[in-house]
Amino acid sequence: MKLYCFPHAGAGTSAFGAWPELLGDSVRPVPVLLPGRGVRRREHRVTDVRALLADLDRYDLPAAGEPYVLYGHSLGGLIAYTLARSLEKAGRPGPALVVVGACPPPDAHSALADACELPDDRLLDVLRTFGAVDADTPRGGIWERTALGVIRDDLRLARELRGAADGPLTAPLLTVAGTEDPIAGPEVMAGWRAWAAGFHAGRTVTGDHQFVRGRALPALLGRACRVVRRLHDPLGRTFLLPAQPLMKGSR
């Protein structure tokens, strides 16, 4: 089963580098690299819904007759929601499960997205305050010259995706919160319940906003994917996901 992985603002795909081993043999992670970073660094970054969905067309979703899962972390959570919602509105088969981590729901206040037009020094202060960058990140260095612009455009994209959110998902929705996340802790993540028309479950893992780099998240996702695989009907239907199998090993 394929697990499409969408990164947080400013990131490439390095956070998912160890996931093939951590997820288990039956789950294949597919990290999604957005334009403007890594091998795509010379491409124009996307900051609106239409450009994002056009770029994601390269992944040729949905795969005919094959269940797949979307995971998005922080900004990536909004991307996963937006993609799944777009497929549903177009009448195309959507993911068997959408998993959103460390991302406030679209109707919640987001201090990071709201900071996207601040001057560089103030934006860096906001990022430090919420643990989105290391506290010792130097001002005016190469990191600020190369990475801050990417983060700013990603926050602009987050602002646009939040404003474009227009209804709950039909697909089953699992949300994951870090116990020490100052941006999207368990109480904030519980707000995603209003964005699920059907099944919704919330889980917590130990960590702050960057729990995507730990081992607990991919272990949880591996179990969730295997539940989806077992419940997926040969005719292409996905049955209601039970809560219990997803709870083992999480809090």
C-alpha cells in the first residue's frame, strides 16, 4: 500500500527518509516534494490552491483499484485535506484514509499562517517562538537567505488552503497530535472532528511540533495502513475503520 507523505512548511522530504524501515514491508512511503526545494529548487513555488492541485497531478491519483493513504504534517495536513477534498468533489475515488498531523483545522486560528507577510526578523521570531526553527538559528546567515523565503511562501499557501476549505471529508480521517506541540496540541487537533463527515479518530504521540522525525508516528501509520489494507474490499470499497486497532501503541 502506498502512503503519500506531505511535509511541513519549508521542508523537503528528509523527515520521511527512515520511514521505509519503520512503516513495515507492506507499506510504501511516497514522499511528495513540492516545487522550490531539493531537486526542484529552481521551480516556482506554489502559493495557491489551483497551482498546488495542478502540481500534484504528477502523482496520477487515484491509482485504479488500489487503496492508498495520505499523511500530511503541519502544512502537509492542509495539503492532504485539500487533495482529498478535490478528488471527492470531482467524483473520483479518494484515499482510503487521510491522516493529518500537527496542523490546526482550517477554521482555527493559526499564528504561523497569519505571520506570512511579516518582515523577515519578525517572522523568524514567530518561527522561533513556536519551535518551527531552532532557537539558535542565526539572523542574516545563509539559512535565512535560502530557507526563509521558502517558509514564507509555504505559509502563504497554508493561508490560502485554510481560506479555501469548504466542507468535511467523506474519507475516514485520523488526526495525530504531539503531547508538547505548542501549535497544534491535542485540544486543537480535536477541532478536526467538524471536518469529518464520517469516521474520525484522534491519537497523540510523545513530542513537540516536529514529532514527524520520531519513531512513534511512522509506527502508528504503519498499523493504520495495515488496518486499511485488511478492511479494503476487492471491489474497491472501504469499510468503516474501527477505532481500537489504531489505538495500540498510541495515547
